[in-house]
Amino acid sequence: MEVPTSEVDLQVSQIISRFEEPILRSKKPSDSNEKLVLSSERKSKEEIIVSLRELISHQYEEGSDSETVASPVILPSLDSSSCTAVIWQSVATYLSALDLSHLILLNKELSSSVSKWLSAVFRFPESEAITTEDSMVQLTRSILSQKYPTFKECGFEALVESPPVFYASSEDAIKYLQSICQSLGLPLKSVRTVPSDATIEFEQKMNTDALASLMEEDKVANKSPFLVLADTGWRVSGQCDSLQSLRQLCNQHGAWLHLKGHAVSIFSQSSLSMSVMPDSFSIDLSTWYGILGLPPVILHKKLNDCDDALEYFSEISEPKFSILPLWASLMSIGFEDLHKRLLYCFESCERMWRIVSKYPCLRILSQAPSGDDLHLSFEEFLSKHSESESIIESVVTCVLFQFTPDNFSESAVPSDYNKLNSWLGQILQRDMPMISIQYLSLKPFGIVLRYCPFESKPNLPEDCEKFSICLEQQLEILTATVGYKQTFINLVNSSECLQLVEMESWAGLGGVRYIPVGSNYSNDELNKLNTQLVEQLRNTDAAFSIGEGSDNTVCVRFGMITSETDVVELLRLVEMTGKEQEESWKYIDTMAEVVKKGIEAATLDLQKESEDKLWQEGILRHVPVFGSLVNWWSPVNKEPINGSTGIKGRSLNLAAGVVESTENIYKYHMQNLPPSPQPSITPSPSLYINGANVSNESQSELSPSL
């Protein structure tokens, strides 16, 4: 059955809406693999959607027996631009049914339009855009074809006499270039690592002097400096390599300069001289604009015979028509919004930096958004330095900060502060979801917090005000916790019954274990005692929680506190409640001992009485078969008379701690019973229905109601 093309949009939107609903995680069933087997029967669209949702929900690790209900799997809701991109991906698949020659012409036309738009947005005239999934591989092929004229015909043989060499500094950039070499069939040794600049704190910027030395060495070894991959905010630190120095080195040695990172978006806000512009740079539209499914884009200067080179390599395989979603998304956004979105990102960084810089307890690891002109707003800074050759090194694409001790000057913070920064990051993520805050480990500083609007939605000014209030509240808690930490430790160490417990992953004050003075309890018994202690404390204050030390010891866990918290009173409460639990345990132990001794005494008494009864009745009565005859001839007297011994029960008087006979209990039981109430003769349906004895008069009264 043919489906009208007008319904494709509707059906795609309906399917997407099904997956936007939260999907509860579940444990992977044992028969899940059977569901993946291709069935002989056809499946409907609804059945396929249900099967896919089930597969998405199976998020537990293999071998895990946990049945804990985890948080649901939630796909991000699509805005209008992302929805447009997803729908046009379906349309691109449909249009791929066109005749190949027609498809190639359409692809060229759309690519030309996208190239013109992006060249205008990023102020890179006379440039071309590559919009395929392997855009960097295609660009590298084209550069090789230009540098080695026989590369198209001879392949790797054209590179033997003077092999190309790639240069990068960061670990991520090295891996990126190595993957390109693998795609092109080049050896991994073609990639050389450039040392970082040791004169800066981060030690991540590319050392241009070291790069110059490596290029000279390679030229002496009859190798050809081919491509330099520079970092412009690609790293989590947001630092940029020196564009001016790298441009000069590449011009000197005939190498291609490619930039990758968020800072290249500054080209959309300023007009740089073409003499310092790179040869190419990556544009991450999918991340910057929050549009799902867009291919990576590379904007590069036109090559000699560029059209022939790119057309040659693009015709090796059938076009995938990936340009259509990008073309449609750019059409839906418009030129002005493309420009404004990137401007908002830079302004968001400035707002966040100014908020964080207000607090002395926070160390900012990223540079100021306006460089040395701290009094300038970003727009003022941009208007002043819009044509500066070093502007790309002055802008900031992320804000890095961390909570540190007072007057702290070392690089790495103490381990306790890593826990505190992790806690701060988690709280900000929970309480301020509209502000995208990451917490991650960054050498050599430890755990740091990172804000990058280029990787999320830029925040609004009103959101920044809420964030500032929330951050101030959490910093007060952190400061109070750190201030009371040593006092807390001293108080615990001075206590006779409290012991400090180290908890590696806990950011609060710490853990306290109650140990009775002079006790000989085992570790399991102490764990049980402290568990009951926490349960009792939670009845007073829900802030108390149970913790576990590194040696699996159960303890009372103290979390974050405020400046109003009375730590002395909290510890006194733990001691008092612990002593109450201890007394309760002692009473239970005493009662257990009394009961144990009472049972032993009662057992001995009953055993003695049983033996006495046996001798009084005679042994013959207990001989099989013969005993029956004796009992028939001389039956046993059921009631003991004349002081004869009958076996009586035993009761334990807990108050006196003695074992007593139950004879008096049974003898005077009826006398001690309260008088039985007389049955009511009031007529009622329940009496009649239950078969009680009622008078004829009552029966006659009840009969009409039945």
C-alpha cells in the first residue's frame, strides 16, 4: 500500500512523540534475546515501537541482580529546529530514490547554497563547505591531491618520497588525527605529538617553538609538514592555541592549518584579516544550535582544482544526501538567529564569569571573557577588538571554577575539597536544571565545575539571578561545613563512646560510630546497635542517615551543615540516644539470661517429677503390650491423692526471676476470673440469625423483618 508523501511528516512526528515519553528502566529479561530473533510473521508499526521501547529500557549491566527501580530513560524534547532536522532526514531518505545523476546535481545545488550561507555567517569569503559524516577525511584527501598531484592515480606510492606529517598537541587531537590516517591508509607514525607550553598553568597550549623544531627535523628527514590541528576551545579547559604564531609557521613550511573548537564561532562576530585566518575550521552546528542529527561541517578555503578533487572523491560512492537536513535547518533558523545564538553564548559566559568572580572561596581557572579589560562588557570588548588578530585567544567559551581553601595557591586541591566540589556540582544540577553545570576531573586541579553554553542552551539573565542566589546559599553551607570540620573531629576524639569513621566518598562532616564504654560486642553487634541508633535518631531529625565506612562499619552519618547548626548539641544527642539504646540492650541481655536460667531450672524440675511419677506408677505400666494389661487391671488414678506426685507445669516470674509451679494458677483460675456478663435479651436480628436462645416473643418480633 502506498503512503502519500504528505503523511510522512505526520507519521514521523507521531513516532517521535512516542519516544519523547519517559521510558522506565527495567531489568533485562532472560527471554529478551528471543524477541530479537526475526519472526516469520510480520510486525505492525506499533509492535515495532513497543519492542524498541523495551530494548531502550534494558539499561542494567550484564550480571547485575539489582531490582532497584532506576530513573526513567528520557529523550530530550525536540524544539522546532531539531524536529525540522529529524523530519528532513526522512525526506532525504525518500529523495534518495531519485535518479543518481539528478540526485548529484541537487546535492551540488544545496551544497553551494549552504557554502554561501556559512561563508557569510562566519565571514570567510571564497570558502567551501564539506557536510558529509567523514568531512575531515574528504578534506584531507583533497589536500593530499593538491600537494601530491599524482595521488589520485598512484595513491600511497605518491607519498613515499616525502611522507606527510600531521601535528597536534592534546590527546584528543592526536586520536582524531590517527583515526583520519587509518581511514586514508596512512601509518599512525605520521602523527607527531607537539609538547605543551610549560610556561602556563594548564600546560595544554601547543608550544610553537617545539612545533617549529619538529617541522625542521621532518624536513631534514625528507618528510613534508602537512597539517597542523590547532585547538580553539576543543578541550574542556576552553583554552586556545596561538593562531598568529601557528599561521606564520604553517606559511613558512607550507603546512595546512585547521582549527577545531568552540572559539572559531567568534569569526561570526568579528572580521579578521585573511592573512591570519586558518585554511579550514570545523563548525559544530549540531552542538552550538542544539539541533539533533546535523552532520559535521568543515569550512575551508578554495583549493586549486578543488571542484575536480572533491567531485572525484564524492563520486567514488553514492551520495547519502546528508546535506538536506542541514540546508532545511539553516533555512528554518535564518541568518539573524544564526548570528545572535553565538553572540548569546559569549554573553552567557561573561554573565557566569562575573557571578562566580564575586566569591573569594571560588577559584576561576578560565580567563576573563574580556581579557585584561574586566570593566568592559562583551559587546564593548567586541567593538574594541573586532579586528584584532589575537581576538580568538582572548574570548572565553567556558567558565571553569572550583571551591578551594582560603588563600590557596597550589594547583591540586586537597582530597576533601574534591568531595565538596562534587557535592556542589550535584546540588547545582539538581536545583538549577536550566543552567547546564558539569563537574569533572581536570589535571592537575582535581574536581572542577564547568559551564559551557556552546554545549547547551544559553542561559537567560533571569536564570543567572536565580543561579547566583542558589550558588551563594550552597557556598554558605560549604563554608560552614569546612569551618566546623576540625571542631567536629576534636569533639568526637574527646568522647569516650564515639569513634570517627572515614568515608571516602562522603562530602559532609563525616561518620560517627557509637561504641559502649568497656563493651566486648562483636563488630556485627556494633553494626546492629548503630543501625538501631540511626533509626531512633531519624525519629527526632530526618537529617540523620546511616553510613558505612571503608571497613564496612556502620555509623551515624553527618552531612552538610549551616552556620546555625549546633554541632555540640548534635553529638550530645547521639551520645544520649546511644546510651539509651545501650541500656535497652543491657535490659534485653538481662532478661535473656533470666529466661535462659528459668528454662533450664524448669526443665530440671519437670524431668525430676517425670522420673518420680514413673516410679510411683510402676515401670511395668510403660512396658509395651504388658503395660496395657496392667493399666486395664489397675487403672491409673487421674487425680493425685495423699500427696502423690503429678506433673505440674512451670511459670517464670520475670519480676522475681524465679520458676514457680502452675498449680496455683490452674487451682485459683476460676476464682480470679471476672464475672461473666449476662446475655442481653434485647431482640436483634443478629441474635436470631446466629441461632441464639431467644423467647417466642422475640421470635415473633423478629419474624416480620426477615
